[in-house]
Amino acid sequence: MRVGFIGLGSMGLPMADNLRRAGHELCVYNRTRARASELSGVRVAGSPREAATGAEVLITMLADDTAVEEMVLAPDGAIEGLPRGAVHAGMTTLGHNLAARLAAEHGRRGQQYVGAPVFGRPDAARAAKLWIVAAGPAAALERCRPLFDAMGQGVEVVGEDPAQAAVVKLAGNFLLAAAIEAMGEAFALARKYGIEPARLLEIVNGRVLRSPVYENYGRLIAEGRFEPPGFRLRHGLKDVRLVLEAGEDRAVPLPTASLARDRFLAAVARGWGDLDWAALARVAAVAAGLDRETLPAPATAR
Amino acid sequence: MRVGFIGLGSMGLPMADNLRRAGHELCVYNRTRARASELSGVRVAGSPREAATGAEVLITMLADDTAVEEMVLAPDGAIEGLPRGAVHAGMTTLGHNLAARLAAEHGRRGQQYVGAPVFGRPDAARAAKLWIVAAGPAAALERCRPLFDAMGQGVEVVGEDPAQAAVVKLAGNFLLAAAIEAMGEAFALARKYGIEPARLLEIVNGRVLRSPVYENYGRLIAEGRFEPPGFRLRHGLKDVRLVLEAGEDRAVPLPTASLARDRFLAAVARGWGDLDWAALARVAAVAAGLDRETLPAPATAR
Amino acid sequence: MRVGFIGLGSMGLPMADNLRRAGHELCVYNRTRARASELSGVRVAGSPREAATGAEVLITMLADDTAVEEMVLAPDGAIEGLPRGAVHAGMTTLGHNLAARLAAEHGRRGQQYVGAPVFGRPDAARAAKLWIVAAGPAAALERCRPLFDAMGQGVEVVGEDPAQAAVVKLAGNFLLAAAIEAMGEAFALARKYGIEPARLLEIVNGRVLRSPVYENYGRLIAEGRFEPPGFRLRHGLKDVRLVLEAGEDRAVPLPTASLARDRFLAAVARGWGDLDWAALARVAAVAAGLDRETLPAPATAR
Amino acid sequence: MRVGFIGLGSMGLPMADNLRRAGHELCVYNRTRARASELSGVRVAGSPREAATGAEVLITMLADDTAVEEMVLAPDGAIEGLPRGAVHAGMTTLGHNLAARLAAEHGRRGQQYVGAPVFGRPDAARAAKLWIVAAGPAAALERCRPLFDAMGQGVEVVGEDPAQAAVVKLAGNFLLAAAIEAMGEAFALARKYGIEPARLLEIVNGRVLRSPVYENYGRLIAEGRFEPPGFRLRHGLKDVRLVLEAGEDRAVPLPTASLARDRFLAAVARGWGDLDWAALARVAAVAAGLDRETLPAPATAR
């Protein structure tokens, strides 16, 4: 299949590579052009528009809503190059409003939009083990399926409205953030009573929760291993903000998400925005007086 | 072994029964005497003191701190009957302060105290599949081991201070309460976007979290199945209070626990105290306007 | 002075009327044109652009950021009619980002922007007793002063950057929302112990806080008088969202604002968005089981 | 009148002094006996019991519930010396449960209990400007009135149940704590936008709230003046805990109080427990990265 692929970050690069290996014909675009040179056997476009030109399916895997707007909807954006009848599969974790807007804008041009955010960190992307949550018109989903199969271990279709895929993905990230925050608090409590976080984790996750997510994040937190980031803390903050916006639009109070948001901000204020989002748990330790602040100097104005 | 056993509730009864089957000689006490008649082949004591008299190990499995104080420390309490050199294994989820106080009081009488709270609901108690978190003097723990083996699938020793077992257990229940609350919020969000909670659960837990705890509680919440209670909501509230107290004593802010506490109170105010604690999740749905209140009438004074 | 005035809501209408009485020459615009007929002796424009044409100062007093964007920045918006050298005084409570953007857009056209949100409810607007918080270039502020004097009892200049006026106003509304929420909780507690909210208010505000704000809002809450709204609950939600955004942009965790936001959403979910924002306090009473829900029927999807 | 007076702290000492000046005959007790020497013309008792012996009215003004239990209810406590028919006026801010228990214990001995906590800091105590919130049997209240008049500027009777006075006082302190916390957040936000807290206070309190409480606490916070403490932060934590307990006993969720509690704990964990409780506001500044931590060293275990 002829595929346009925009966004070669820590997720996008291995995803594009898996598509190439599966025999698809790729035309890629990345703001920092050098990233594209890490992929052999693909065509490198000079603009998002060029990447989409002639594609049967356009895939975007970018940092956030703003990047998607700039790459797809702005003048000289991908939407102008994409042929009528083609499909855009947006795999970035987007807000539900932008998902709805993309569906509308593509529809107006005789194109189709599929929301297809993924669960999985860069190692899962490399191993083609992502879980893809998809929503959109049935025919368009069908069109994307061979591509999804090359990048993930399964596709979960949740409806025809791309905003629904956004909400499922956001709800998932919200549950992860809530679990990280709760672990941070539980670990701080345990430490004050002389119990090692790793030991608490072993018992509570090993015997009760038995979740690989608690295991993995709990391990990162217990060992203070926040670099290199699998998923940056400031992206976690972004997702929690999108969760809160999705809630606000339908009048859903989400106090756990609100709490997580404030903790993310406290982490960012300490300069931890580019650590792994598991570092959120360190805010609880600092609040309990367990870990020293790492601020280089008091910020006076901002 | 000669075992005194106090507390034949939904957890204690099957635990005592498993001890009896394993060949131990039991003398049981329960406030509501009739409960004891469900156990054959055991001696029924007329007071907590009598239950402890002559025992090598005394086991208590009661509702809360107050019940333990009344059964063990009050006049005619078990502590007066327990022989010097015997061990008291407290399997109730206790506050860390009462755990410390029991250790001191038993010590003063030449007895030993082991904190041994359990993870598992009544079905796990029946199947002898509990996980026992134990802390206390090594020799006393050794003494209890055959009994623990008859009731559970494993013992996790966390230290010599019984308060440590209390904290591990409380931290575990806190993580469960946090997960229930977060699921309640995520489900409310999903419903507002036309996504079934069961479907969200299938994706997020089935593909990402992969935890039997999310699976079990998520199922109860998605189906609104809160009766009969495996663990009563008002006991969950009690445990969160104990978590907060443990935090307060060592200056650990626990905002997720604070949030859960307020949600538990909102549930109790609606008359849900005797539902399964998974009903906590319903508070989020009501707050979002999704489920109708079930209050029979406005309470004016309390 | 020749004044363009856009937005004749419950605040804008009496403000414009006070300007007219002070002898200024007004050209007004309101989406619902009929509102303008309540003002005699003013010219009624057919578009925002027309209202601004020929004005020395343009005043906008609209519902929210979106309305300001539509009336000022959209095609045929006021910015196209406003002469070079004229001043736009934005008196709506805006987000800090839109304030900054307006300053930039006006600057590009040789116009000046002053942020000038107000404290005061409609009765204060009628009595020309508003407090105006202003920020902008000194000369532009001077230009606006006779107008501000006709509408308010004082002007507080907080800086040269219009975003600063936005932040002061938002911080003020945040403190009000926090006070309303706290009163709601204190009143719920008091009621459960047989103490009338009005009595608690009399003691705590009458003797300790001694604030007209607590007095006024406390009275509304104690008497359940939420209609007609002086300031709509959904506008309070909007302002709290803007507070949170201002915090997020500079990494300021604001947990009290987060809490208020969730309470506002719970109120909106119950259909109280058009009550006075003092109704926020009712959420606490409902959560405590004191007041019955007023939902007409369970919402199933939204 | 013959008055027993127990507790000569920063509040009790000036209160006792005002009673003495009004011509009452005092017998005082304080744990640290030296404090009593600052009062001339009073008898100094060797035990709480002795202080109460022969008194018509016993007044207690102690740090917290535990101190009251030890001084009044423990063996050799004041209750044993107090004559039948005498009145105990408890002026400490107590939990509602201890207030109820004192009423019962005194009743059993033919004595009467009046709950009479006060609003006001040490300077108000010295100036006999306290506000006294009283609840108890009418005749007993009447008996205390001349004493209350000598210590305060007014008495607010809220009912016959001493627990009601406790709840009114706790609700008042809760509103103060909520105001301090909200100011802390608003100030942190303002600082990040280059607005001085003192300037924000001047506008928002000077023009809108117009409360001496915001003025006084706002000033302390804006100037970072937390020593000497008028009311210690750890006593504020204690009161918020009592508020939460009062709420819990009647199923009242109090999320603002929960939030304040967590903030108090974060302050205590930083070693600020003996600063003025206005220092609570500094937690918000630290969370926003504005002020540096002052922890001497990372605490590893507690």
C-alpha cells in the first residue's frame, strides 16, 4: 500500500519501520529531517502535504494536538495533498474535539478519518506489539487493517466516531496516571514505616493486583529510574488535561484526574517535565519530606 | 495445636473451618453465638477470655479496631486468659497504633503478638487462598506458620514490628480503593461518550493493565453488582481512615486517600455503607448526573 | 468621547447606560439587537465592525473568550473598524492568553489594548460601583480613565501587560469560588449537627471574617436563593477553567481550583448551570445526603 | 467568683489575667509551674484536682483533646476535685466526641459542662476581645456569663449540646484554613505573572472581600512573617483533623478540609509545625517551584 507517514519520534520511527518491513511503500515527513535518514528504503517528503500526496492511507504519529493541527490542517498541510477517497489514520493521542474536527474536515474533502491511538511504549512499538484502539467508518477501518496488523498485536474497534477512540485511549492513560500517583503515595507511606517500596510492590502487586503495569511502573519508581523517558512527564500532563477537557464537555467531574494534574504541574515546576512520567510518584515523596528538592535555585518570577 | 479463635464473620468462619480441617483443636468465640454452630467439632467459649484460656495461639479476625479492643484488651478480654508464652496472631486489618499497643500489652504479660492481616475476599478464605502479611518476633511467626499454611496460599513476612504488617495491608487496600475510584471516574467519562464500561474495561484491563483486581472490581462496577458484599463499603471507609492516620502520624500527605475518603462518605450518606465497596464507583456516576440518587428522602439532621 | 460598546448583557447594559449618562457618545452592538432598544440616545450598529468604526475607545463586555474572539477578531469583527490610534478596553473576564493575543493583534494595527475586567455584580454595575482592574500602556489607560470613572468607583492599575489584569481578576474570582465552596461544606457540616447555616454565618462572618462577600453569598446559600442569577454558575466554571489554564501555563498547581472545578461540573451535571454560582454550595449538601437530587431523570448517555 | 483555671499557654495566661483583674478569685494549674508565676494574686495548685477543688466554675484552656483528657478525666484529674453543682467551661477547641463525653462524665457526678471555645488570637485574649461560642444547659451558661464577659467581647450561644459549640468553632477554623490555603494558591499564581501578593491582596481584599481575616493572614503570608506563631500550624492540623472527624461521624464529605489536611502534613513534613499556621500558604509556593525547600536534610525513615 502507498502510505504517507508523518512524525518519526520515539514511537513513530519504529512504527514506520515496521510498515516498511511489511512491504508497504512509504513517503515520510518529519520536522527534523535527519530523523528520516534512520529509515532506509523510504521516500522523504519536503512537506506534510507532499507526504500525503498520492497516499492511500496517511498515518500521523505526532506529539500533541498542536502538532497535528500544524501538520495536517495548516496551509500546505497534509490534508491538501491527500487524494479524495484516501484515509487518514491519526495515531497520536488526541483530544476528543480535535478528533471530531479532523473527521469533519476530511469529510468535507471526500476523505475519511480514522482515530487510532495506541497503547504501548517505544519497546512495544519496535516489537510491533502495540494495541490499537480504533474508531471510524467501517470501510476506512478495513482499509487500515493491514497497516495496523504490521504495527500492533491487535486492534480494538470501539465505534464509528473517532472521538470515541480518543476517549478510550485517554481513559486508559488516566487509569495509568492514577495508578502511578497512588503508588507514589503508598510508597511514601511505606518508607516512613521502614518498608522498602520494592517489597511493598512485591507483595501488593505480586499477590493481589498482579498487573504488569504496576510491576513495570512500580519498578521504575522504586528504583528512581526516570531516564531515559519511555513516555515524557509533560506528555502525561497533556493527556490528563485532555481527559479533563473531555470530562468538562460532558459535565463529568474527575477528581482523581484533577489531583493528578496538580501533581504533574508540581513535577514540571521542579523541572521534571522530560523525565519518564513515573517521576510523578516522586512528588508524593517530596511532599512527605522524604526526598530532597532538586530545584537548582528558587524561581522568583516563573 | 490448641487454637483460640475469636470472630466468626464472613472471613473468620471459613478461616476457622480450614484450621479445624487441618486437625487443629479450636475453641471459638463470637459475639453472636449462633454463628459458632455452623462449625462442627469445635469448642464454643462463653467469653473472649475463655476462648484464649489454654491456647498456644490465639487468632482474632474481627471487624475493626474497636472490636479488637473490646475482645482482647477490655476486662474479661482474651488477653487475661492467654497463657504466658502463647502467641496472639491478629489477622484483622488494624490501625498501626493499635498494632503497636497490642505488641506492648502482650509483651508486658510475657505473651507475643504477631500482626497478620490478610489479602483476599471470603471466597479466598474458603479456598484457603488468602495471602497473609505477617510481622512480629521470628519465633512467634514460626509458631503460627502451620496455622497460616492451613488458611492461606502464602505468608509474606515484612518485619519484626507488627505495625509494619498493618501498614503493608493498609497500603494494599489503599491501592485497591484508588483503583476502584479511578475506574468509577473512567467509566463515567466513557458512558458520556457512548462507550460501555465493560468494553472500556475489556480494552484497558484486557490489553494494558491485565490485573485480576481491575477485572473483578471492574466487572462488579460495570454490572452494578454490589450485593452481596464481599467487603463492605463502610469497612473500606474504615481502612482508608486508618491509612490516613498512619500517614498523619509520620507526616505523609495522601491526597488520593483523602479523595477516596470523601467519596466513601458520599456513598455512606446515600445509604450504601453495606454494599460492596465497589459501589464507591457509583458516586462518580451520580456526580456526573448519570445515575439517579437512591436516597429515600432528604435527611434533615443526619 | 466617541465610544463603541459591544455586549449588552446584564453587566454591559447598565455600564453602557452609565457612559451615556456621563455624556459620552455611544455606538452599541449586541447580538440580540432588541437589547439595544433598552438604551435611549445611542446609535445601534449592525455589526461589531460598525460599532468600532470611528470610535476613540472600544469597550467589550461579553460572556467569554469565544464571544470576544467572534466579536473582535473574526472577519467583520470590531478590530477591522477600529481606527489607528484608538484603544480597545476589554472588560470581559478573559483568559490570560487571549488578553496577550488581543494586545498583539491590536498592536499590529496601530491600535492599543487595555485589559480592564471588573469586580461587581449587576447591581454594582447599575450603581456605577464596579472596581476596575486595569493593565496596559500608560497612555491608553489615561485615555480610558474618564470612561472607567463613569462606570466604577475606582480603577486599580496592575501593570502594563493586559494579561496581568486578567490574572488579578481570575485570582479574585478564584478566591470567591473557594469561599463559596468552603461555605457549602461548613454549612453541610453544621446542618448535620442541628446548627442553622444562617446562625453559623452570623457567628463566623459576623464576628470573625466580617466580609460582605461571605455575608452576601452566605445569605444566598443559607436561604437557597439561587435565582435570578447575579453571576451564572456556568460562567463561574469558565473562570475557574481560565484560572487553571493560567496556572498550567506557568506550572502552578492549584488544588483548591481543581476541587472547585469538579464541584462546578457536578452542579452543571445536575442542570444548575444557569443558577447563581452560589448554588455551587448545594453540591456539598447533596453529597452529604442533605438535599435531594433535582435531576428530572437519569441521563443515560450525556 | 471562685474559679479554677487550668492551662496557662499563650491564650490561657492572658485570659486568666483578665479574670483576676475583674476581681475573681483564681486557683490555677499549669503543667509547667513557672508559667503561673507570671500571674500575681492567684493561688497556684499542685494538681488539676486541687485547682478544681472548691471552685464554682472550672475553666480549661489547653492544647488539645489529649491534654483535656489528662487534666480532667485521668486519675487525680480536675473532675475529682470539682464540687457537685459546679460548672466546667471547656474553652479549648475540642473534638465533638470529647465534648459529648465530658458532658456525660460531669453529668454523672452532678456537675455541668459547658462547651465554650473562642475565636481570637493571643492579642485578642489580652485585650479581652475574644468571641466565645457557647453551648450547654441554660443555667450553667448563665453562671459562666460574668467570666465570659471578663474575657471576651461577646458570647454566642448556639444550643444546649456542648458538641454544637465544638462544631461551630471547628467550622470557623475550617473556613480560616480554607481561606489561607486559597490565598496561598492565588499568591503563587500571581507571583508567576509578576504580580506582588501584597498588591493582589490590596485589590481583592481591599475592594471585594474586605475582611480583616484576609487582611491579617494575607499580610503575614505576603511578608513571610510566620514567627512568632499566633496559632501554631500543628494546632491547625489538629483542628482540621477534628473537622474531618466531625464530618465523618455524620457522613459529610469535606474535600476542602481534606485538601487542607494534606497541605498541613506537607508543611509539617518540612518542619514548619511550630510556625504560624499562615505558613500553610507556603506549601503552595513550594509546589509551584517559587520558594526553595527549607528541609535541613532528606529524611530517610520519618
